[in-house]
Amino acid sequence: MSTATTVSAFCATHPDQLAEATCARCGDYACAACFDSLSEQCHACESLASAATYHAVPVPRFVLMTLVSLGLYIPYWMYKQWASVRRRDRSEIWPLARALFAGFTFFGLTDDINTASLSRGLAPLSKGWCVAFLVVGALWRAPEPWATVSILAGLAVVLA
């Protein structure tokens, strides 16, 4: 939510202009020329958000959240990825269903990421990590200690 400035703050981009609002995403002060009242974000944050196709999470945070949540972060992360794809493509896919069946839909997500990567000149992801994610993730039904190993399914996502 944007907040009107009550102190004499200056725009982070234009230091000679008085700030009119605060960006809801980064918290910087923004003048009228740098602020979009619909998204309640500064133009810099808007351009970052439009450039990001997928829900990017730093690798250490992904590993930490996966371990702390005992693997429950993986379906959430998959949901966020598919929701990003749905928003980008304006398609009718169901991100929740794809997150719940992540072991199978990870192949499709990898195809989507590979298409985007190749168009940017980056190396494609290996399908081997999708198979590893599916197999290790399926170990949750196995007897201990193998069930605990299924938490490591997220490593296949990180390594992909």
C-alpha cells in the first residue's frame, strides 16, 4: 500500500523532486513521475516485475525453506512457478493442481524454462533432474529411513 509522505522526503531516483508516495515493493520514496498509483510501485520495481517470468528464489533460501518445512515448501514453490506461467501466458492452467502433482508436472515446467532459456542463449536444464525429483519424492511412502530422504527431492529442483 502506498503511503503519502508526511515528512520532506525526496525521490530515490530524482533527488531534486519531493516524494509523493512510498513504493510498496522496495520501500523507496518516489515522486509523481516515478510512481504508478495502480500497482503502488515505483517504475524500477515495475520493470523488474515485468522482466521476471518465474518466481525466483535464491538457492540458499530455497534449501533452507525446504528443510525447515520438511519438504512442504516444494509444492508451494511449484505453485508459484505455475502461477507465474499462467499469468505470463494468460492461460487457463490450474497452478494448484500442477503443484499437487509436481512430480509429473515438473517435466512440463522444465520444458517451459528450457524454451525461455534457449531464447536467451542459456543452456537448457536436464530432464534427468526431473526423474530424480520424481523418484526421490516418491520415497515418502517408503519405510524409514527412506521416507526422510524424500525431503531431499528439493535438491533435484535446485540442481536442475
